[in-house]
Amino acid sequence: MSGNNSLSGSSEASFGLWRNARIATFAAGATGMGVIEDGAVAVRDGRIAYVGPQDALPPEFAGWPATDCGGRWMTPALIDCHTHLVFGGDRAMEFEMRLQGATYEEIARAGGGIVSTVSATRALSVEELVAASLPRLDTLLSEGVATVEIKSGYGLDIETELNMLRAARRLGDIRPVRVVTSYLAAHATPAEYKGRNGDYIEEVVLPGLEKAHAEGLVDAVDGFCEGIAFSVTEMRLVFDRALALGLPMKLHAEQLSDLGGAKMAASYGALSADHLEYLDAEGARIMAEAGTVAVLLPGAFYTLREKQAPPVAALRAAGTRIALSTDCNPGTSPLTSLLLTLNMGATLFGLTVEECLAGATREAARALGLLGETGTLEAGKSADFALWDIERPAELVYRIGFNPLHARIFKGKIVSA
């Protein structure tokens, strides 16, 4: 291999050098985005061996097969840290009904809402779930995403919950992407358990979790703590079992009201609490002290036409880490663009460019417990990065409906260009 290859060259080597790049490392402790104006990245066996100024490149890397980045911007590959990507059917009909003035109750009586998605998901095999989910995943990957969290939660019976997680694992096998799974059987109570949350947890959620863990299908445990879902007390039962199994936790909390779910999650050392429109200042402080990341989901806020935005000022004041994600799901956030999510985070929630980009890289990795592996460009980490045809990083947040991705690199190899 020659010493100065086109952009397709280094994907074939177990080691290589990426030179002539403007790099936003987002490294912990760096000033701002950790920008290196004339930078280079050396990759060995899928991991970063060096990142820094090109003129300070150690001699040991100088002769490695090189890829000229042409002065393009390089960032860590993007991370979508909260999705419900695997599901059956769609909810376009109820979207149309809402636009025509139908109420939630009317939509539910017509067979819509989560019941519709549960029925459609239960009807599909693992292979069919994979086929239904691939277009959504591929759309995310086309925007520079290299890590995706995928939840269960539309089966609400043991076997379908497991099938959703099996499908998620399969997606990670057939595409060059890191898939992280979350067990979310405590998402809603199915019709057959209506009014019997406790029975549902004891007979479905907990035994399903044991089976998912035994099969190696679950990386974290999630739940929906809300008046229309599960109480703090009920979620403690699930978290206690997760703790006993050695699994990290995360929680949908404070989306519609303040039940104290985020504080409870933080008390368990949860990786994240997500949504948080009704979080109070004390909750933000407790999350910061526990290291629990606030995952903000502007797609759901937008789709539901919410009026109360998450308390960004309180999160900043407390020092709570902030991540952004699509919340891709069929009902309240049918969003498969993380780039659009960045714009929404800025426009709807008032986040800065740096907060948005860190929220989809470093802080998203933190929200998944993966900061030691990915999310920043630092020596020792997985070589997951993206090259962009932009003049400044702000373009990734500023533009709407525009994808300037030049190449996506996963574990040191070009996987799309």
C-alpha cells in the first residue's frame, strides 16, 4: 500500500494513518471541543494509537499507510443512545387521526396507541423484526452513527421481549455498528394485565429479565416511571433485580410529571435518566452527584407538541452531563435522523453547538457506560470516527435536512463513504 492513499485505502490495513484532518476530539478535560487544526490519527488493530498535531507525530507512525483527509473535519462517530428501533408496524394512521382532531382515547378505541405496536410486534419473527428495523438503522448509519442503543418494550410478554433483543443483537451482527441493548419490559402494562402492574412485574418483567440475562441479550435495564406506566415503588422492584444481576440501569423519567423517578434512578447509580421535562433543580443536582446523565429527547417533545422543555439551565448549574438522542419509536418520536436531533436540541431546548455535539458523542457514550471505549478521539479507544464535508462543526447542528457525511469509520475501517 502506498504512503498516500485515497480515502478508501486504509480500510484494508490493520494499521494506518489518517492525516491532514481538522479534528474535534471531545476529549475529557480538553478546552471546548478539543480542536486540533492540523491533526493526524494513527490506528492499530482498530484502536487509536495516536491523535494529535501532525507535526508532532511520533516517528514510529510516520511510515504507516496513510489516508489524506483533505483538510476535512473529523469528529468521533455519532452515538444514538436512546432508541426503540426494533418494532413492528407503524402509527401513521393515528398521527393522521390526531391531525384531524382525534383524542388519545378515540385513537385507543380505534386500536391505536401502544396496543397497536404491541400487536404488530408480537406478530413478527426475529427475522421479520430485523427486516423491519434495518431501514431505520441504515438511515442512522448514513449520518455517521457507529453506536446505537436499542430497547425492547413492545412485546410485553416474555418471548416477544426476548425476540426484540435477539433482533437487536442480530442487527449488530449484520451491520458495522456497535449495538447496546436495554431490557424495557417495564414500558407499559399489556391489556391482559390491565390494573395489575404488580402481577405483570412478578410474572413477566422479572422472569423475562432473568431469561434475557441468561441468554446474554441484555446490556442494561430500563423502565418508564410515569403516572401512565410504573411508579417509583414498582420500578424499584425491577432495579433491585437488575442490581442483583450486575446490570446497569437507566430510566424514562419526569416526561409528563415529576414523580421523583430520576432521583430514584440516581440513587441506584443509574447510567442515565431520560426525557426529564418535569425534572426539578434538586433532581438535577442529585443526578450530577451520582454521575447519572440527562438524556434529552427533542423528537418526542416536538411530536407531542409539548410546552415544558427540560430544565437545561438547572442541569448546567448542577453540572449534570447532557446527552441527546432520537428516541426513535413508532408513536411519539418517529425520528431516524440524529443530525436533525442536534438541530432540535439547539432550537427547541437552547443547547449550544458544543453541548449538542458532545451530547451525541462523549456524553452519549457516558450514558451507555461506554466512555472508556468510544465517544471521544483519544489513544486507546476504538477508532470510531466520521469525516465531514463542512467548514466548521456548527454546520452539523445548524443545517436542517442536510447530510455532509464524507466517510464513516468503525473500528478503524471505512464502512461507508
